[in-house]
Amino acid sequence: MAERMFCKKAATSVIGIHNSIAAPYHDSEPRANEFGRADKRLLCHKAWMSNHLPRHDDFHPVTNWVFDLDNTLYPRHTDLFSQIDQKMTSYVAELLRLPRDEARRLQKAYYRDHGTTMNGLIKEHGIDANDFLEKVHDIDYSWVKPDPALGAAIRALPGRKFIFTNGDVGHAERTATALGILDHFDEIFDILAADLMPKPAAETYDRFLSLHRIDSRDAVMFEDLPRNLAVPKTLGMRTVLIVPNNIDTVMSEDWEQIGDDGDHIDYVTDDLAGFLEHYLENAAAASQMKSGN
Ligand SMILES: [Mg+2]
């Protein structure tokens, strides 16, 4: 209750807060449909982020670092996914010979009801997954800018690093290459490895964890979609929600953010590199203190 009161107060006073990094997240502000209220909730997130930072022992003994790709490893305002989104609309329009607005409505309905547009198209129209993946990922990756700070932070993390995406390996590799961070990852787990069953299906997390022999209690997951963090939390993983770093560019399906106020989210950050850097600095300081230096 105290947290909720804090958030309500913070929502009206936090506009000037910058460089927020991360926070344990237990905000119980109810979800609202109006865009203005969504902004207010995001401001509340930012208030928490500026006041609580992860400590070294928060992630002890995490040795498996699991990152979603789109809108997580690059900021939402990069707008890379909007290109894929438009390609999906074109695919549906061509496949079913629909006007673009009708195709788009159907695309979003499949996404909502089947986890991905592709899954809906496979189930309802029997399309070829590889053909779909190739066509919708034929996009301009120059929109993604190198992120050396993120690369350095990921490289410095102790243990294994994974990309776990509902996209395909080719898209993940091209995106991570454009960011300059591909070499820092051990494995990419994509929608084909998931046997076309997208997150948040529980069996897909099980498949990922068992394939790579990951003990979920030693793992943390970074994601921009709250609903994709529910199963990981149940399995014992730490969870970090990535939110947009520019509140003016919050453009997402309203239902996508459902659950962003749940107990399954341990932390929320709008600055992934900053979050990791803060953790690493804390871990280094704790280890120095332990060794008595
Ligand atoms: Mg994502």
C-alpha cells in the first residue's frame, strides 16, 4: 500500500527525473486504457527506477543471462520492429488478398490469439514458416546503431549469455551485429528452436532451459513484454522489465502491457546498459570488500 501511495504521488512529480536506471518493482497502480494514464504509470515506473538499484547479492548466484531481442536489446524508439510489423501486414494482405487495413486487423488478432502472427497464419492458413520469416525480416538494419556500452556490459557479465526470441536466428544475428554485440552471446534460441511455439508458452521456456541445461534459479530474464516474464518468475528466474526510455514514443498494443504491475516483475529499467553496469560495479565492489582490498 505504501508503494502504491508512493507511485500515485510520484506520478505527478517525476517529470524532471532523468538517468533512471532500475528498481525492484512491486507497483500496484491499476492498469488504465487511456493513453494519458499509461503515461502516468510509466512515470511511476521511472520514480521507482530512480530510487532503487540492484545490489550485488540481488543477482547472486546468477550465471545465465537471458535476453529477449526486439525492443529489449535495442530501444523501442529504434523502431526496427515497426518495419517487421509492416512487412507482416503486407504478407497477410498478399496471402489473403485483403485491403491493407483489414489485413492489419487480422494480423493483430492472430498475434493476440496465437502468440505470434506467424503462428496464427500457420494454424489458420497453413503457411510455410521459413517463407514467412524470410519475407518479414527483409528490413533495413541500418536503423540499429552500435551500442558499445551495452556490448561491454554484456561481455563483462559472469557466465553464459543467451538471446531468447520469438523471431528467427537470422534476424537476431543481423540485429546483434548492427548493435556490435553478437560476439558476446553464447547461444541464440529462436522460434524454430521453440518448434514454432512462441513465448509466453510454458513449454517453450522448458525447452529452452533443458536444451541449454540451465537451472532457472541461476538465471535472469530481460524482456519488454510483461506477459513473457510470468512463466520465468514461476520457474524461479529473476525478471527485469525493459520500458521505453522516451515516454513520448510509447507505442504498443494496449493488451501487450497487461501484467506490467504484477509481482512477477522484480525490476524495471529504461536503460539496460546502465542497469548491467550498475550491477557489475556493485559486484566488483562487493568482491573487493570480501577479499579485504
Ligand atoms: Mg521484445
